[in-house]
Amino acid sequence: MRITKDDFHRNEDRSWLVARDIVISCDVEEQTMLKEGRVFRKGELAIVGLDLAAILEKHGS
């Protein structure tokens, strides 16, 4: 899974905004599409069992 800090923006209410359409490929058979404009918070979006907002917060994106 490869994402960059430019793929997401942090909102003032501490939610996250998907900045552009992203396809996250974890393996050949599993892909997740995140559409531009989607808003999510900690605990609301898991990719392969990992909380995406928690990962972004941990890595300071």
C-alpha cells in the first residue's frame, strides 16, 4: 500500500479529506477505491484491518 501526504488533507474538525481519487492495492486480488471528497475520521475507514486516519495521524500527514 503506497499513499502520500498529498493524497489527504486534514480538516479543522480533525477529520480527513481524500484529495484525489486513489486506488490502494494491497495485493493482486484486493483493491480499495477512495473517491475524491470523501471525509473520514479515526475509526471510520479501515484498509486491510488498519485504521487509515490513525496511520495518517501517526505519520503526521
